[in-house]
Amino acid sequence: MKTTALNPPMVHPGPVNPKRIEAVGVQAYDLEIQLEAGQQVEAAICSAVAAAGCDGAWVDVSGLFSDPYAFVMPDKSPDGTRVAWYSETYEPKGETRVDMGGMSVGHYGDGSFTHCHGVWTSVDGTTLGHMLAPICTVSRPVTLKAVGFKGGRFERLQDDETCFELFRACATGAPVQTPDAVILTLRPNTDLCGAIEETARAFGISDGEIMGLGSANGARFQDAPPMHSAITEFIISSGKLVNGKASVNLSAVDIQKDIFSGTVKSGDAPISITAEIVLRRA
């Protein structure tokens, strides 16, 4: 039996784009990114991805220490021109440790760009949000694990439907003939697990690893209370595709600063604004 949605579908100010999933097959490569104290987080990571010859990457930023550190959280739109916006900038004093987080490394204009969500701990406590990587500085040496890709990347482009500039999965050349991973971006009201499973079928992937971040219009979990807020940000803490079925565990924060974690129920985690996903064949 299909359950009733937690929230009504998101209605954005612009015209609805008929293509709800953008998916590009890529070749994936395991990377190790070594960061040194004093480096600017975004610049150092983007430089390492470029030096590896990759078009883009997904970087696990867990274990990163930063001082200074800055982030924002989801919030209501101050002028009503969009369905949501960002909070004030938080800059905790002293060192902040990223407990769990992921970063999309892509392209914007004439250079590189990143988008990062995660859970971190500072003197103010533990919270979840959107890292402002350009104004964060590495405070301890660390080696980060990453998945680089060739043949596609996330491009920050104007999105008429949401009136945001968002990452979109784009090819960087001729289609990859034997992709071992897919990068995809999802538009509003698209179900997270359903979109991953649909994309997996299209690319002939039955088993794989799922990574990514985004925003959800509420969510039901198999093992935790539901998240009712329509304005949230999430990070996938672990995700697997097994026999074509997606199992996604995520952590999310809402505009009340409440954090939710659990394994989402298929059909019960619709996207509110966007999601950036990497599906890597097992």
C-alpha cells in the first residue's frame, strides 16, 4: 500500500523542467587527497582533483580539521522569491572537526567549485549543515579518500525551475562507452531511492555504492521517527544498491536545527530542491 506523502509537492517559482533526472556515465578512479595545515580547503581539494586528471570528484571529508571554519544551514527565503534560502553564516571559535561529510567537486564559470554537506563538532557542539569551503582553512594534516571521475562532472548552472544556481550532471565529451559509475542530479519531487534505482536500470547496474547530498521535502525512515520539515539539507552517510534496490542511510537537518538520521523508506524521500548523487558499480 502506498503511504500518504508527509508534505505536499514542492511548488517552485519557475516552469517545471520535464527532465527530472540528469545522469551521465563516467569512469571512476580512487583518489587520495593529502591536505596540509594552512591550506584553503576548497582550493586545495580542487587542485588535487585537477592534478589527478579528473573532471570532477566526490570527496569524503570525514576527519578534516579546520580553523577558521564557516557554514550555513537551511532556512526560509527572506523575500519569498524561492522556497528556501540559507541561514546566517556560523563561524565557531577554534578548531572544528568534520565527523562525517561529503563534497561534490565540479565546475562553475571559468574554474572549479564545490558543494559540501556534513556533520561537524566545534566548541558550540555538533551540528549538520553546508560547509562554506572557500573560507575554511585546514588546521591539521589529513588524507581524504575520494572518487574521481572522467567523462562527466557537476556544472553549476542557472536552474529556471527553482531560481537557484545548482550543480547539474553534465558530460565533458563523447559518451563513456563502458562507464563504471554514474553521476546524477535530481529535480524537485523526485523520489531519492526511486531515481537511483531507475538510473541503475538504465545503465545496467545491479549492485553498487551510493554517495551524495541534497535536500529533502520531508522523509520517512525505516528505523527512526519521520522528518516533517520541507526545508532540509542531507548527506548520505552510507548507501548500497543490491540487486537493483537502493538502501540509503542519511543524516539531515531542518530549519529548526533538528538533526534526523536513518535509513529512508523507498518512495518516502522526495527531493525539495536538488540532489547530487554518485552511483559506483560494485
